[in-house]
Amino acid sequence: MQQDKHPDYHAVVFRDRAAGYAFLTRSTATSDQTIEWDDGRTYPVVDVEISSESHPFYTGKARTVDSEGRVAAFERRYGSGSEAGRPSEAG
């Protein structure tokens, strides 16, 4: 590995302001703000808008798309595709 080519990889606290949730991890992100963590040490803190604590997908508040209803509406409007290839029974 070449020296002086890689960014500084250090401990950083990421804080989700919306959920009031913070976690300590390692990152190359930097910040001028600091926070005192549970272990008594001071770490740089990076504020994020959304995390797994506030994201609708992870919290279970996500809207689900009714794909079955969309298919049924399409078939009502345009007919089902399986009838298009059948020969007529009149005859």
C-alpha cells in the first residue's frame, strides 16, 4: 500500500436529528462539531437527515404499492392476455 494516498479513517459519530438516534462507527467523513460519547471520549459528529431509525422502509411506515390491484384494473380495461391467442369457437 502506498503511503499518503489514503484518506484518514477514524471513529465518527453519525447522528440522525429527526429520530434522536446516534451511532459510533469508523469513516473518512470529517466534521468540525464534536460530541462526547458514552465511553467518555470526544468524537467528530456528522448530522444526517435520515437513517435506519427514521427511514419509512425500516420503521414499517412505508407505503406499499397495490400491484395486484393494478394488474386487475389493467385486465378489466384491456382484457386478459390469455384470450388473445385462442382460435374462435364459432364454426
